[in-house]
Amino acid sequence: EPEVTQTPSHQVTQMGQEVILRCVPISNHLYFYWYRQILGQKVEFLVSFYNNEISEKSEIFDDQFSVERPDGSNFTLKIRSTKLEDSAMYFCASITRTSGRWSGANVLTFGAGSRLTVL
Amino acid sequence: GDSVTQMEGPVTLSEEAFLTINCTYTATGYPSLFWYVQYPGEGLQLLLKATKADDKGSNKGFEATYRKETTSFHLEKGSVQVSDSAVYFCALSKGGSEKLVFGKGTKLTVNP
């Protein structure tokens, strides 16, 4: 069964360092997402991406964050200067639409997550 | 804004026990409701869903009914197995968007 692959599974970094989290979505999917879960908190939406541009982003997704699809297969999340509060599990997800308007019939496929620890 | 509240964990049960994980939501309009499960070391997987009031989602012996009058979508299973040990997430989405709003997750441990 096709799956979304995320790397690294765990990264430890120093505060202020840049981090890039990588995701390989399912090959025929067109819509891509990043979510994160701070330990003990809810899974939160960060950003959605379609046709090489951000389609929606949350308040969390500030100027420190950026996303990119550099080569047609990878989908990356970059944090320019990490803060302690960026420590979390980051989930990538993808989806394809079977019709122009999403009706609830399609579902997101998630990766296993990348755990980021900022010291 | 829209939100999902699910019962705090962890939940520990013996094999063959009955499981209920409560989930309530706050949302305008008519959201779709989901239960996702995360097994150790794996991604979030859709367990079941319901897209309109009174729909019942079911999969792998789990069930949940979309109750608009109580804004709830409680997850149930009549007889849990050790292999059901995982974290369970309740979530909603609104029409026209796949963006999910999640609860905090409930960790279930089933002992033999």
C-alpha cells in the first residue's frame, strides 16, 4: 500500500539552528500538508500546499517556517531559526481529489512523523 | 473556532473488555468527523469516518455514530485486543477543506 515517508524520524538541534524536515508524499497525490503535535497537546494544522504554492496556513506558520517542493517528489518544511517551543512531532500528509470539490470522501494519508527536539 | 475534545488518557484495559473513547466537537455548520489511529512507530491512519448526522462509521470492530444533537462521535469496540493498543485521535473537517482539526489523542493500552 502506498505510504507517505518522512525523514528524519528524530532530529536533535540547538536553538537558533536551521532544520529541514523531509517528506515524500504518495506519487499521484496533489495536495500536501504539515501538521505538528507538541507533546501532550493537540495535533495542529500548519500549512497546506498545492500547485507549488501555499493554499492555507495557520497562525503558527510564521516567517520562521517555509515549505517547498524542490524536485517534484520531496515536500520539505524548513524552520529557519529553531526555538525551544518548536520541539514537537511534525506530520506530513497528502491527498488527491477524485472530484473538484472535496466532499469528505477523500482522506489524508499521513507519514509516521519526524520528532524534533530543540535544546 | 472549531475544536475537538476527547477524553484524557491513558486508558488501560484487559483483553476482551469494552472500549469507549468519548469525543465531542464544536463547529459551525456540518463537519465531517473522523477517528484516526496511530500504532507505535507508524503514521496516523484513518480508522473510520462519518460525513453527516446519524451516520455510523465502522472498521475493524470499531464503531462511532455522528450525533448532532449531542455534538459527539464516541468511539466504541465491544471486545478489544492487545493489537488495538495505540493512540486514537478524533478529528473534524469542514466542507470544502481537507484541513483537519484534531483532539489531543487518547492512548489505549490493552493487556493480555
